[in-house]
Amino acid sequence: MKSLSRVPIIICALLLLASCGKQQKAKSMVKEFVNENARQEIDIRSFSDLDSTRVISDSLIQDLRQRAKSDPLFKSAPLSDFSAGPYPTLLYIRMRYQEPGDTLEAAKTFYFDRDLTGIIAFK
């Protein structure tokens, strides 16, 4: 009976470890994206927790992708292909950063597909 009482604790621990892995993967993907595509070196200050949303439509994703082409912070950045209907479940993380010579922090939000295969849009 004692071993059955430990099952929920073990399951919670495994879920926690799995979510930490996704959080780290998302951070790594954003850092790599920034290092490869930023027009100048920026100082990444912090990241929010990885979260999910269903309120982003496919047309909004397309609009964000179009705006990304003229974002002053990044060169023409390659984004992962994505099309999953009108309201897919997406993951997102917010990065706070500071540009050289600036005293204010700014933020960018990066959107991923559910499997974290790539950044599909940012704002």
C-alpha cells in the first residue's frame, strides 16, 4: 500500500522535469535565434515561463511573420513553416532584453508549435 501512495508523487516529479526540459529547450532556441539573427549584440536579461495559448489565429501568425521581415532588431530571420488551422495551440515565451547603450529594457514574445520544432513567429 505504501508504494501506491508514492505513485502520484513520482508522476508529479516526472511532469515537472518534462516541463523544465521544454522551458530550457525554448530558451535555448530563442538564444540561438537571437545570436544568429540580431543586427547587433543584445543583452538578454530574462525569460518568462513557457506557456500555451489558443487565441492566436493562423492569419495573425501570418501577419506577425510579415512584420518580422521589417523588425529593426533582426536581420531577415528564417521562421519555421507552420499552418495548423484557425486556432492552433501554440507555446510562447517572452524574452526581456536590453540593447547596447540603452537604459530601458524591451521585450519580444516568441511563438513555437506544440512540439518545439522551431520558432514560428515573434512580436
